Amino acid sequence: MGNAGKILSIDPLYAIAGGEIVIDCVGFDTRDPQGCAVLVGDVPAQIVAIGPRRVLAVVPETTSGEVEVRLRSGEELSEPARLIVARKLAGDLHPVANPAFDPDDGALFVTRSGSRGEELPVTLFRIDLSGEVSEYSGDIPNPTGIAFGQDGEMFVTSRLEGVVYKVTPFKEAVAFARNLGVATGIAFDPEGVMYVGDRTGTIFKVNGIGEERAWAQIEPSVSAFHLAFGPDEALYVSGPTVTSFDCIWRIDSDGNTDIFFKGLGRPQGLAFDREGNLYVAASLRGRRGIVRISPDGQDATVVVAGVNLIGLALSSAGEMAVVSIDSVYSLPMQIKSTLLTG
């Protein structure tokens, strides 16, 4: 082992360009910090903090997939360790909630929401399995949440109008439910009943013909509500507030509310895997990315490093789609969806 030492571990093992990783190492000679570097692929990473046993570095723009990470001290390089870097599927978007996978063909849908009241020619995009992006619809002002019903129909909320739209196979958006406040998150329970989050604090329950009723009340959000049903058939809700110690709410079938997990910074998009783990776009103890929370709510860890993340979706094939404030990424994490998230 030379002056570059040995990498023991990289945490987390998955990252999006701009995310911060922790490299635990041994024997890294840092007496001359100017002569030290972290190479992700062949690209030098920005070093946030450096020491003989631990380095914090920001993942640079580099090739996607499995890449080699090495430490450099002077002219010496360490043996490589691996890191999985997300593939960027599209940019120049403005999603404000989860994307959604079409259960029929696996295509991913994501919004270009724009600022409040902004009129855009195309507000909904489709990304097929090959990564090709196509324009889908421009009929929904400020589209926010996306979810698919049991019959495969797609529904999209408009936070500007307080309306849920049903998008037809002909790409037309038809108003389905109204009077939903600042309508953001949307999800369906196992029975196919729709729930919509009004970020001013109300969770609405919407029946099969679009009639709404207030169902539960929680703290208002400064951004949006994000909804997902867990394997226990309870509704889980995130909504960032002005505090840096936010919680994930759990609402049972009777509308009773309690706190499932507390201690996240700006929690947003939610998704469950088949083992009952909850994934949240948030920060945890100062580390930003996708946080995994255990089914009992007792353990949480950052599993994807990333910044400015808004939402995520898990496919039935094990792909994780992650959206930031302007882009959408794909990670082959082999974490499969429950198909109950939205």
C-alpha cells in the first residue's frame, strides 16, 4: 500500500452528479493536500474535506453506470473502488413531485410544471425504456403529481387550478375532480380510491366519479404534499415546512394521523419497495439525497447522494427514477416497487 492508501468503503454506493460521497480509507497521505485528489472515472472530484481516514467529495459530471473511484497522493494512485452514477435521461424540466412509471409499458412520465401561472406549450413528457423523450401533453397548467389508477388511466394534479385531470390515450386532459385547493400529491389506495394532498393542509378523498371530501388534516407545506400508500395500507405524506426537522406523516384508513419518522430536511417525493422500506427525497443529518427508512421507522440512511432532489419512482423491474428541480435520472438499483405509490 503506497501513499495513496486503500479505499475501505464509499457511502452511499449510488450517486447523482453533484451529490456528496464519503470515502473511508486507510493510509492516505494527506500531508500535502494540494497533491491529493479523488478521481471519479478520470474526472477529478471537488474535495469538501480530507483526512488520512476519511474524504468527503462531490461527484463530478462523468460517465454513468459503474465507475472507478481512486485516491491520488502525489503521483501514486490507490486501487479502485466502485460507485454507481445515475444516467441523466432529460434536462430542462421543472418537476415538483414524483414522476410515475406507466404500469402497462414501463414508460416514465414527468412534468414540466413551470412557475405558478406560467403557460408552457408542453407540460407532460414521456420517457420510454430506451430513454427517448417525447412530448405528451400541454393541456394541464402547472401539473404537479402523477399517478396511475387500477385500470391504467393516468391522473395529474394542477396546483394552479385545484383540479385533477384524467389523461386519455389520445393525450387529452379531461377535468376529473375539482375544488382541491393547491392540489399537489396524488395516490391510490389498494381499493383504487384516489387521495389528493392540498398543500395548505387538507388530504382529500375522491370517489370514482370525481366527488371530493376532506378526509384528514396535517400541517401546511411551503412546497407540496407527496403521497404514497405503504404495505400496511396506510397513507404516508411528506410536505416540507420552514423547519429543518420535518416528519413523515402516517394516516390510517380512518383518517387518524401520527408521525412515522421525524428528523428529515425538506422531505419530498416518496416511494415504497416490496420489503416495506420507504424512500424519501430529503436530507438526513446534513447529507442530501434519497433516504431509506426501515419499515418500523427506526432506522434511516442515505442510499443515493444527490442535491436539489424533488421526487422518485420505483419500477416493477427494479429501476429507480429520480427527479431534481430540472432533470430526471435513472439508477439500476434493483429495488422493486409495491405498485401502490403515486
